[in-house]
Amino acid sequence: MNKIKHNFTLLEILVAVAVLVIMMGFLLQFTGSAQKIWAANTARTEMSAQADAIFSLLKEDLEHIYIVEAYEDLDAQSGWYCRHTDGTSANDTPFATSGKNLEDFCFFTQATDGIENYTPGSGRSLIYGVRYHFEPKDPTDEDSIGKLYRFETNVSTWDRITDLELSTTTGLPTKNIAGENALSPDWYCVAPSSQDDYLVAENIESIQIFSDAAVDEDNSPHTSAFIPSVPKYIRVNVVFSVPLNLRNGAANSEDTNRTFSRVFLVKK
């Protein structure tokens, strides 16, 4: 008895191919969504890790900040330097306002064993300058990203502090030290020629710093980037840029940036 062979018709083949294409489409859509979720979670984790690194460094530095105020009975006077810029002019502003980004945040800090053990000429001072420098992204370059650097001096700074003279009327430095302007961040800590070796975090949109030192005793805004007094607190906001492919297709959505904030209490 002969068996009857049944071949697929062209219509059956076309239907099978159509079903297979539809199933592959659903599978690819599911895989793409899973990849986007994984990429978004990875990006958030990386941003959080970079923010933690920034805040850990700041906490260590600010816990041991060294500021000698003008009224103290010491042969030294020093302060700290917080400069913001709007990115469109050369005019510097001391604290963050609308549209202002941090450019330089400088101060002296000290080792945990204190200044009482400092020996002149012994190499690195127990008091040393720290400089945080933010380099914003270039708005004309779509591949540019914002970067934060941290530098510290490896030479004695105590003699530099003791030579600093503050005006009794303005509270600002009244002379240059070793040819360097004491109102400049370079007075605290000169940036090295190879900055990338000192990179702390990148892909940063902006950084703002706020403090009670932004207001003087008469509640008037402090107008200088040089602060000759110890702050009670310093609040730092770091805004990271979310990659374009993770913004859910909405450039103005809440997913555009991620903001991390931390308040540091300064004890003296």
C-alpha cells in the first residue's frame, strides 16, 4: 500500500514564516527591554559609586579642615575658597545660585595626629592644601563630559599660612605669597600638568556647594570666594548626566539627570 506524501503548500509556509517573524519580534522586544533595564541599573550603580567616592573624600578632608580665624590668638590666619562660575563670563561668585556651577573648592586640611607634632623642614606638612576642581563639559562638543579632579600638596604649607595677612576691614588677604595671589585656588594647591591622574569622577553635569558661611553675621550675602571663617555645615550637590539612550526618549523627563546630595557638619 502506497503512502500518500503531503507537501506544505505555499500558503502554509507563508503563514508559518509570518508566525515565526511575529514571535521573533516579541522575543527581540522583550530582550531589548531587558537590556535597557540592565543598562539603566548599571548606570545608576556607577553614578552612585562615583557619588560615594566624592563624598567619602570630602568627608575625610572636611572633618580635618584647618582654618585660623582672624580673632584667634595665633600667628597664622587662613580661610577657604569656594568659587562658582556661570560659564559665560569671567566674574566669579562665591556660592551657588541659579545656573552657577562649582569651579574650585579649596581649603587646608590636617592629618589626624594634629599640628602640635609639626616639625618645620620635615617634608610634607601635617597641614596641606586640598583643591577640588570641576571641569564642565563643552556645550559645543556632544561627546564632552564634566569631570571632577582632586589635588593635594605634598610640601609644607604651614609657613605659607603664617605669612598670610588678612585685612582688618575686609577680612581678605592683603598681599601675595611667593608671587601667588592668595585669592587664587593656586595658592592652596597648584593643579599638576597631568590632571587625568587625579580624576575622581566623570560624566558630571554640575556641582553646587552651599554653606551657612554664604551669609555674614548681618545676614548679608558673602560677596567673596575667600571665606575667612569656619562653616558650621557644607552641603554638596552632585548632578550626573544620564546617557541619552537611558532617558526613555524624553529629553526633559525626570530621568535626564541624577542628583546626589550630602551635608557635612564641620566641627572645630
